[in-house]
Amino acid sequence: MTSAPAQPVPSSIDTPAPQDDKAKLLPFYLVCDVSHSMVESGALTEANNILPSLVQALEKDPIICDKVRFGVMDFSDDARMVLPLCDLLEQTTLPQLEGRGRTSYKAAFDLLRTQIERDVNQLKADGFAVHRPAVFFLSDGAPTDAEPDWKAAFAALTQYDKASGTGNRMYPNIIPFGLQGADPRILQEVIHPKNPPERAMRLFMADQDQTAASAVTKMAKLLVTSVIQSSTGLAQGSNGIVLPKAEDGVKSYAADDDVFL
């Protein structure tokens, strides 16, 4: 199953359109598994190259950097913000991800909810119109939490009823990236939103013959492409995140694809 054509997915937390296009921002978060298996496979070493690659791409066109903010969260037994949401070109140093612990999806989802709410409120207080945040969720393993616990945390992060105004209005778009060892059926559940088709995110899975390090390198390329295309679209008047296209070594799946059954 190949990915759908790269098209912007319109989504904004702010209902009224701002008068000044320069005031629009699209927040991105890289949420990276730093469990011991990520260290042993070499995946974490390659994951530490993602930010430098993104900085190099943004430096080629600083204007589009004005349209995005980027943050990095790691997770194992707990979750931590290792790079608060920021303008990457203003950073003099970049953090290094370090391995520890197991794979708590619950910790990641809990921190994402509180962090996104804090970040969006701050950006709006600073005068920006904020598009719905996008989360790249990178993991090589199944959650070590009890299933009801991580699913409840995921629901608290993603569920919102527009009619009643209940739930998390600031829910993000979530694009899972799975490495060898990850269960694609579980990661399909982490896709959000799953529908309608024009707004649905997708899962990107590394082929099983890919080494973890090679897979992360390919995933990093897709991530950088998405950020650059999305920010370029905002600069040109489009709205929302642009999903990357899958390439050799990485396949893309919708939430309802049943090829893993």
C-alpha cells in the first residue's frame, strides 16, 4: 500500500483566519522512543541526526522557518521534553537523545497532552494563529504499559467532540513511524485522525529487511520532507500538514488497511 499524494491537510485550532499570514504557525513534535532496544539496534544514534538534518534544510530558506516551531520529546519509563518547542534556527546547541528504560506509550501521550496545551496557549498569547500540531511518533517496540492504560491516555489526548465542546480541543495530528520490532497493528491505532479520508494521517513502517539505523535514516528524510513542504505551503497560503510519500524501504498504511492480519 503506497501513500496518498502529498496534499496539505487543512486543520487549524483558530477558527478565524488571521489577517497577517506571517502570524500563522504550525508546531511539530518529534516523539522518540529511547528504550534500550533503540540503543542496541543503533536506531537512537541515527535519530540524533534528525535535528541537524532539519536545521540544514531550514537554513536553505529561513523564510519558511518562520512558519514552524519544532520540539522533541523522548519516552521510555517516563517522558521528557528534551527540546522545548522553538525556532530551530535560533538554537545554538541541539540536544542528544539518550537511551533508558522501557516503552511507556502512556507517559508519552500524557506529556503530549499537557505540553501541547501549554505551548499552543503560549503561542496564541504571543499573537500567533496556531495550526493543529503534528506529532511524528517514532518507536521500535510495543508499549510496555497495560493496554487499558495507554489507550485511555491516547483517548484523553485525541478525543474531541466539536458539537458538545468536550474532550481535548487541541488534539494533534499523529503520524506513527515504526521500526523493526514495532507492531504495525498497534501503531495503526496510534494514527490520528483516522477519518475522514481527506484529513486522515498515515502509518509509515520500515521494511523488515531494513536495519534499524538505515530505517531511521529513511524516516528522517520523510520527516524533514514533511516539515519543509508543510512550511512552504503555509508561506504560499496553504493550510495544514503535508504528509510525505513513502519510498524504497518504507511503506505507508492507512488506519483501516488489513494487510497485517
